[in-house]
Amino acid sequence: MKPTHTEYVSIETQTAERRARRTIVVTTAFASILALASCATAPAPATNPGPTTTSNQDPKNDADTAKDGSPQTTESRTAQPRLAVTYDGGVLVLGATDGKVVSDFRIDGFNRVNPAGDGRHVLVSTAGGFQVLDTGSWSEVHGDHFHHFVSNPTLKEQKFPAQQPGHAVHHGGQTVLFDDATGNVSIFDPRALSKETLPKTKDHKTPQAHHGVAVSLENGRLLVTEGNSESRSGIALLGEAKTDGSRSTIATSTDCPGVHGEAAARDEAIVVGCEDGLLVVKNGKITKVSSPDAYGRIGNQSGNENSSVVLGDYKMDKDAELERPTTFSLTDTATNELRLVDTDFSYSFRSLGRNKSGGALVLGTDGKLHIYDPSTGKEKSVIKVVDEWEEPLDWQEPRPTLLVQGETAFVTNPATKELHTVDLKKGKVIQSIVLPEIPNELAIASS
């Protein structure tokens, strides 16, 4: 999800009144027709029973190589989920439950990672496109139970071509890739990634190239952002692809300046962020929810299919070089109401997450993981994870990053090269691993 620099600026100073916890309800503005679908959430990885601190400097593979040179597959008693962790010039593959380095892939440049959507593969946004990384761990359904398998991780040579690989979104059983340099949208079934060749894609091209995002809906329709290299203004809902690949326009909205990001919530609701609020797309309608401030930007969102509320950032200083926010947003897609919650800490665009039970998680610069009730905005619990930190000026620079899967949270600390595992039910850090490289982005292969 490659953003521009301005997408991650936030407030450095804020009045005492704004720092007080507050609740603001904003009514809806308008509606248009649009049909949507919701995303699936993968089960949480297992966690270790007690806290440990270890160092993993020597990557080892946990499966042998077959005689023909292909990775040897072995069956495991339990699921063995794996994490992809980027660093400057490469990607580490780790065991999610024990933190051991399984593989280290050297890839030049600044790389980004996103789950492919099949529970096995991760897409690496790198030079020339979206490269497929097989994490070497997956589960298969057999009647009423699962069989779990592990193999050597493999960085495949194939790439989904893109001049400037941006957002990768899995939704409605399909994965959609967006090329910011061309406006090309590629749609494919991630279940076909295990084959030797890349799956065939359905392609669409936006009228003009821009930093955008697209979502494939369960009914075959396509939601795309609209804009150009200088500005972005809204979204369009397109019909199912015809035999010639073309799509009809079903609905549009241009009431979303600076449109960025997407998240799915309960009851087939999807939101996209704007510089003055956001758009809620649900039950065939597009509804504008306006910010209480003239400039109240919600550019990064985190949703959960078990919750009608979407967690978002909130930024109020349009001209700031780097705005460090101390307010976040909670938007209820059932009522189209926006609630702002003030805090006594700031956070970054990599600080937001949702657990399986629907809690809203924010990793603060105070080094603590704050868990809120999304329906009220009240803080439920706090877990100390890392030392206090400050968001760097450049968004590409490493900073503590939060990844939530089920009831487990993973938090990086670039300053110490650590990866912390947090059991959200127990409310404590249960494992801390020292990595051989400075961690930046995190992804877990999920469906």
C-alpha cells in the first residue's frame, strides 16, 4: 500500500481541550447506490505459554529439499503460521509461534508486504511488480477437520507486473492489485497461487493513473478510486466484467477529496477515507460522513467483520510537515456516526489494529498498546510493550509497527531489533525475539 508522504503527517501540538477525551457524533450527508461485500478474517495463530527472550541470528529451514530441487512438504500436528518481515534490502520469514527465522530473502530496495489472501502466500511490492512469496505453511480442509503442512519458503521468480505497485486488497474471495503509475487494476483468485504459473487476472484500467485502491466485491462488481497524479476525488462502482472485459458504471461519488485507504466492517460495509471524513458503502448506498473539522483527514482505517465500527486515524493540520496525531476516529457503519477520541499519546499509520473480538487497538508512542471499546471509545486495557518512541519524518523509515491476528498482536521495536508477541486475552507480552535485521513492515499469510 504505497502512500504519499502527506498521507502520514499528523499533529505535533494540540490544545488542552482537544487532549481531553471527547465524543463527537456527526450525521450523514448524502447517499448513492452501491452494493458491497465483507472480508473474511483468518483464525489466530497459536501462542507460546510463557514469556521468553531469544536471539535468532542463523536462519534455518524446517523442511528438507526434494531430489528434484523443489521444497519437501511435511505434515504438521498443528498449524504453523509464518510472518514476513521487511528490512532494508530484504524480507525475513519467521515462525509466528516461536519467532525463529526460517528464511532470509535478499531483495534490493524498499519493499512492502501484504497477505495474498490464501493463507499461504505474501505479496512483496518491489521493483517491477508484486512478487509472490510462498511462506511454506498452509492448512487444507478435509471434511470436518484440517491438515497442516510446512515446507521451505520460496520467493518465486514470477511477478504480477506493475510499474509502481501500490495497494493489494483481498476481499470477497479475490485479490486486487493497483498500479499507481498506470491505474491498472489486476484481479485474481489467490487460491491459484500454488500452481507453477501465476493465476490469470481480470484487468481494468482507471481513466487516469493515481495513487489508488480497488476492491472486488462478492457479486463480481468492482469498487475503484478516481483521480489523477495531482488529486483524488472519489470512488466509482463498476458492474461485473463483460465478455470483452468492459464494465458498466453503476454509481459514483466525487465527495471525497484526497480519497485513500479502505476497510471492511460487519454487514457488508466498506469505508474509504477522505480529507474531510469518509464514505460508507453499504446496502447499495454511498453515504458521506463528514469530519467535524474543515480538514479532518481519515486516511488509514482498520476494520473487523465482527464489528460495525471502523477504527481510523484523524489528522487536522493540513499544512504540517509531520503531524503527530493525538486523536483517532471510530465510525459506526450501522448508524453512520463518527466518534473522535482524544489521547495523551500520539501514534503512526502503522499503529492501528483490530482483534478477533472486535476491540480497537492503538499502539502509542508511549510504548503501550491501548485497547478500546469501539462502541463507546472508552479504554478497556493497556499493555506495556516497548519503550517510548517518536515517529520519524519519512514514512518509509522503520518505527514500532502493530500487526494483529485473532487474539495475538505482534509489535516490532526497530531500536532494539525486537519482535514482541502479545497475548491479548492474557494482557501481556509472552515472547520477545531479537531479529538479525532492523524490522520495518509486517505481514502474516492469511485468508
